Amino acid sequence: MTDAQTAAERIAELRSEIEHHNYRYYVLDEPNVPDAEYDRLFRELRALEEEHPQLVTPESPTQRVGGEALTVFGTVKHEVPMLSLGNAFEEQDLVDFARRVREGLDLPAGDLFGDGGKVEYSCEPKLDGLAVSLLYENGQLVRGATRGDGTTGEDITANVRTIRNIPLKLHGTGWPPVLEVRGEIFMSKAGFEKLNARQAELGGKTFANPRNAAAGSLRQLDSKITASRPLELCSYGVGRSDGELPKTHYDLLQALKKWGLPISRELKKANDIQACLDYYRDIGARRDELPYEIDGVVFKVNDIGQQRELGFRAREPRWAIAHKFPAREEVTELLDVEFQVGRTGAITPVARLQPVQVAGVTVSNATLHNMDEVARLGVMIGDTVIVRRAGDVIPQILGVIADRRPSDAREVHVPERCPVCGSDVERTQLIKRSKGRETVSEGSIYRCVGRLACQAQLKQAIIHFVSRRAMDIDGLGDKIVEQLVDRELVRSPADLYTLTYEQVFDLEGFADLSTKNLLASIDNSRKPTLARFVYALGIPEVGEETAKLLARSLGNLERISRALPEVLTYLPDVGNEVAYEIHRFFSDEHNQTVIRQLLERGVALQDEGGVHPEYAASTTLAGFLGKLDIPYVAVTGAKNLAERFKSLDALIEADWLDLSAMKGVNERAKRAVREFFEDPDRSAKSRAIEAQLREFGMHWESERKKVEGLPLTGQTWVLTGTLEAMSRDVAKERLEALGAKVAGSVSAKTNCVVAGPGAGSKLAKASELGVKVLDENAFIAALDAMS
Ligand code: IVH
């Protein structure tokens, strides 16, 4: 604030700037400032308003926090009733609708799709949320209401004011003095997931789906609760208004957008019913990718004059229709709960259901995730349950219809022995660590202790090992893995590499050629990258990304398998749990045998190398001391100890006098340091960690090296023809690991083409453009030189 500027002026300036950013973010989806900048403006405004409370107005962006809780909602009468929509389920329903529209408008009938008289439609998704009415008087939001029975709704003004993308004041000019906006309040899929995770953590109620979450959040007597929920508005029309408005629905929504109200990004015009059907198919195909749930699309006659002419029938407009998608939720009976054993031995309950059609597919099984979920749902065998199927995901049980519970319903119990191998079932309490302190959460998992001796775990381990993103053994489907395990031909992943022609040929469904093909693809998998191999091992908690990180940072299998958990936690994103899982996996004797056998049987890792320079010199002595968890030694204490003693050895060797003379560390901490290192186990352990860090090149003697980029950063490579020494996928991964982009076609921008035998047009194009070409041998040599 400059001297000349008053607080009032600055407040006005900040509000308008924040509103502008809100508009860009929520309505245009084109934010142009980083979050930090926005937060700074917001904080400045809040501080100024705190200093000058008389300048706070209800429209200020700071006022979206909710107010006093109500005891009851007031009622609101809708002067223009809030109607519902007729539904179309089949294409024919839509064709009939179009015919009725044409008849209503006295337009001539046409062919099947009614092209006789043209009617333009406006198309929008049908969001699955709750209808609201928002009343703006002279541009100010003065009232929000639910739909209620369509004539009378509830006054939820305090609640809607907390919703971030609802403007408290209309933007621009040209809006009528009275404007009642109608729209849907919904929760995005991501917002819903986050809210449920938060609720679960706090031990609160979780919601079955985003719609229920939106409803439960909006109809809160305490608007502070609404303020904490990720609700959004999508406007789709106007109720009351007292001025000139655009002549088409499409233009009306564009005007709302201009005035700061969010509308659907999927809004489109269609010039006949065929185009509406195309829209329905297109949105249907993208249904899973949309960030919010929809249950159909809505078509509205675009011309408002025509809408008036058509009017209403009972409680539905004749000018609009909802074309519904198949329902994703259905009701059925839970026949039984069985237990499945996963790759890591986790025993998970699976619901066996009375088969039911959901979104066009018969569903007879659904996942129940774990016993905590069973408890949360309160589900019993025999219950009537709500199942949901969406996209490719496994059907889920959303809830129980409690009043349909039969008298002979049974509780769900975890078996005491593994249903597959009969081993003991062990219960592990899930432990959540928050900020170094251990907090025991209520969750628990049940595990079969049989490991690879349990056929279920063995099968899953092999299925994972051969999968496309792991060892990529083509043609080894789940059914074949089952046979191999059932016939005891394979007892560990290493046994895949000793399978003989006769053994495979004998399997069901195999003939000469298919046997040779499978053996060839097993053979071809012998040259994985280190990252793929680590991923294929199926270490608990180690997904593809962690495997890549381990490979990239530690460089070879030997280091990864020997790394102490404390050393692993120096890698970004590797926390204590993951580090211990990795260490435990490689310390296990059986796992060591399998890995040794794999290597003896010809699996050769392609890209082993040194420790990545980024991790060398990645620690400080102070950081190291901080991680030792010496009581009372926090960041500053560790820093001061490091500065004074310069090395771990000196600190361990320090006598009491040295320590007690030292400043910047309190008495309790000094005593704790002495006691810690007096314990021979602890000092030996600390030395071992330090020695390994040093051996891996992760030391604190030099400045941390900044890695500017990888050898091929900014380059585009193209692979063509057949590569013999490695698969295309592996070649691509190795190039990407070096920073290159791998493209599918050659252009003047291509830096290099790798051409194997059989290369055709891409090779020709490369020569024509003068792009560098490498054969496979030269390529491998180049890779080795750069790795
Ligand atoms: S127009 C007179 N457009 O669906 C027309 N409704 O079954 C009134 N809905 O209560 C509704 N998305 O809550 C319209 N793009 C959309 C919609 C939509 C969702 C809901 C709305 C309404 C219900 C009608």
C-alpha cells in the first residue's frame, strides 16, 4: 500500500484482483497466476480487513467461511416452479421427442431423424447433484434455495455463499436487475475421494457417492461445515428475470458465463437429432474421464421463442429431455462372502451376489476391500445391498438397505486358516506414523503366512512377474500360470526359465507352434532393465515408479539388495515403511535364492551402472544425525553437533568434557547423545549406515552436485525395424531414462533414428532429411557410453 492509498482503496483493489483470478480459475479454467501469488493477495486482504473490520462487506472473497449455525432452514417459494425433465433411455425415445417438438412447432415431419423441419438443440451433460436457485438482485447474490418439491424449497443462502465458484457479485454489465440463476451443485470425483479420505481419517461419516456427499454437505444447518466441503456449481438456466436476455439457450448460458457464473465446458449446439445422438455417444465414451459424475445428457430446444411455444406438460418442459446413460447402481442380494488371497498374502473379502444387470453387464461378484470396509458398511450375509459398477473398475458395494435385512442374516468372519493353503492367518495392525510419533490406527489387514508355498500367492506373484510392465512375457496368460502352478511345474518365478518343450506341450491348449512361441517369449524376457526386474519381483509397496527410482539412483541390483533401510530413506519419496519392506524382502533367504536362480538361469540386467550423481553428496552430517532419532536432538541440535564435531567418528569418540563444553545444545540432549553412542549396538549401527552412505557415494564432504539434465534431454529419437538384443519397449525405456523423447515418426526435428533389420519408410525418410541413423550395435554402444 502506498502512503497515498487508503486501506479502503487497497481493499477494493485486492477484492477485484482476487475476483478476477477466481473468474479465470473457476469459470474460464485458465488461471494465470500461481497459487502462491493468489494466496498472498488473499492473506493481504484478510489482514487489512482484520485491521479495519468496518470495511468488511458480505461480498468480500474472505466471507466464504460460513456463519452461525441455524436451527432450521427457512422456506422459499419459487415464483417460477423448478421442474424436472422427461427421460429418454433408447434412441427411439429421442426420435419420438424430436417428432413431438416438430409437431408442437407445426413444422413438417421428415425422415427417421426428423430432418423435415430443422430444430436446433443445445446439449449439456446432466450432472448428478442437486438443483439450486440463486437469486441476484442488482448483481448481488441475495438468496440461495434448494428445489424442494419444485414450488417450495429451503433457504440455503448461508451455505451457497461458501461455495467458491458461485460469484457473490455478478461481473460485467448487462445483467437484468433481477436474475434467478438455476444450476446443479455437485462434488467432483476428486473432491469426493479427498473428502471421504479426510472423513475416514477423522473417524467421521463417509459417503457412498459424490451425489450423497454433495447433498449431505449442502443441506447443513451449520454453514461452516458446508464451507469445508468441495462443492461446485454448474449453471444451466434462468428462472425469474426482469430484463432482456439472449434469444437462445446457448447464448443465455454464454451470457451467464460472461457475468461470472460457471457453465459446462461440454456445452454444444446440435443442428438436428442425429447430432444430439452423436453428442450422447461422445459424452458416453468419455463418461469415466470426466472429473464429475453424470447420469446422462440434456437436450434443450435452443430457440427460447420456440421453447415458449412448446410450453410444459404436467411438470416437464416439452422443449427439453434428459437422455440417460445406463444406471451404474443396482440393488441385489449378498449371497455369501468368500476370501481371496492376493500376491502379498493379504486376505480380502469378496462378495458373491445374486447376479444383477448393472450398466449393461451381469455382476455376480464385488469387492469388499478389507474387513474394515465390511465393518464400515455393517454388511451381513443375506443383506440387500447396493452395488455399483463404473468403467473398468471392479464392482463395489456401496451400502446396505438396512430395513430389508432377513432374520437369518449372518455376520462376516475372517477364516482362521488360509482358504487356499491352510497356513495361519496373521493379523497386522495398521500403524500410521504421523510426524515421527506412532499412532495406532484402527485398521488391520489379515495375511496368509504361507507366501510362495501358498498356491494363491505363488500364482499372483507369477502373474505379476510376467505382466507387460514387468518381465513382459507374451502369451503367458492367467490360465496358463494356473496350470503351471497346479501341476507344480513352477514353484517360483525362476522356474519359468527351466520349462522344457515337453512340459509346455503337455499343457492344455498347447500345440507345437504355440509351445515354441511361449518358450521363445520366455527366452526373450531374459534381458530386462533393472527397473523392470525390481518391479517384477513384487516387493510389497514397490510399484513401477519406486522401482524406477531405485534403479536410477542406486544403479545396480547388488546395491539395492544390500541397502540399509536408513540409506533407502535418503531417496526422494521413500519413507520408512517402504524402506523396511525393501530391506525385509532382500533379507529373506527364500527371496535371495529365487533372485540367485533367476540370474543363474540367464536373466541378465541390461543397464546396471553406478550411483546416480544426484544422490552422491545428497546428505549432510547434520541431516544424518537428525535421522538417527537421538532423543531431544532436533534440527538445530543436530546442526550444532555437526558443526562442532565435523564427523561421526569424532562425535562418537568425544569425551564428556568435549560435549559438556559445547554451546547450542541443551543438557538433556547432551546426555542423550552420550547415552546413545555409549550403546555399542547403536554406535555400530550408526557407523554401518555412515559407511554404506559413503560407499554409495552419498557423503557430505563435497557440495551436492546439481544435475542440469540428462545426456539426451531435449532430443527426439525414433525406433524402427526389429531390434534383436532388446525389445522395443526396453529400448524406449532406456532412451527415456537418458532424457530422450521417443517418437513414432521421423521429421526434421528428429535427432537420431535407430534402424534394425526390416526398417522401411522411416529409414528412407531419415536419409532424405539427413537425420543420423544408428544400427543396433552402434545404438547399444551409444547407450552403454551414456549410462
Ligand atoms: S434443466 C426445466 N439441465 O436434472 C428444465 N437440469 O430431472 C430444468 N440437471 O432438477 C432442468 N443437469 O437438478 C437441466 N444440464 C442440466 C442439468 C439438469 C442436471 C438436473 C436438475 C433437475 C433434474 C431434472
